[in-house]
Amino acid sequence: MKTNLITRAGWHKLDEELKELWKVERPAVTQAVSEAAALGDRSENAEYIYGKKRLREIDRRVRFLMKRLDALQIVDYDPRQDGKVFFGAWVELENDAGDIVRYRIVGTDEIDPKNNYITINSPMARALIGKQVDDEVLVQTPSGIKEWYVNKIQYQPFGQP
């Protein structure tokens, strides 16, 4: 299930991608296709064929981003959220073995495993919503139930003011 929630930073990132595609990349590819078409036989012209394919990819992504940005609902931080886990929170968890993990709860358009951004629809995020520091969190995983404890909740990245 795709949620329409997004952080303000996530929305701006998608908006920047749309602007880059529409104002920079598409005009450059269009120019390259025009130049390749001027060379003659298009049936064996790799630059022309690739350029047309790339234009279709750009146009498809631009249409998607335009529709998606209109449908998204930006969720801003509210000071009343302090002390509890809600959308946009950075959460530090620890298990009984002493393993520490940090996640940020974001919308489906912002998932980034490399930076520990998890979707609000994930089992971990669903289990965390509404929890406070020192609360126990039980998460159903394919390998069984995992137990975590909430160490820290922040609404900006760890290590930043």
C-alpha cells in the first residue's frame, strides 16, 4: 500500500528531480536527438534510437512526478510530537544483545535503506508509532518476533541541533 505522506525534505527532493528532468535533461536529450536525426538514416542511428528511448523514459518519469507531487501530503514536525514516535522521527533502538540501530520513519517515496529511512508502512515503523523512550517494541519479522527498546527519539538527524 502506497501512502501519500512525505516529509518536506522528501517533497523538495522529488520536486528538484522533476525540475532537473524537465528543464535540464529533457532539453539536452531533445537537442541530441535533433542532431542525430539530421545525420540521415534513423533506422541504424544508435544516438537517435537511444535518444528517443531516453526521451520516453524522461517523459514517463515527469508524468509520474507531476501526478505524485500533487497527491502527496507534506507532514511537518510539530513540537507536540516531542517524546513520542510519529512520522518523520529519527528513532534509536537497542535489543537485549546491545545492538543499536537508527531509523527514520518516512513515506514510501523516501525509502532509502542506505540512510536507514524506512517506510511508515513497514512492520518496524508500525510497531514504533506512538512509542516513547524506554518503551519496549515487539516487531513481527519473517524469522519471528524481535524485541527492541526505544533509546532516543528526535525529529532531526542524530548529531544535529
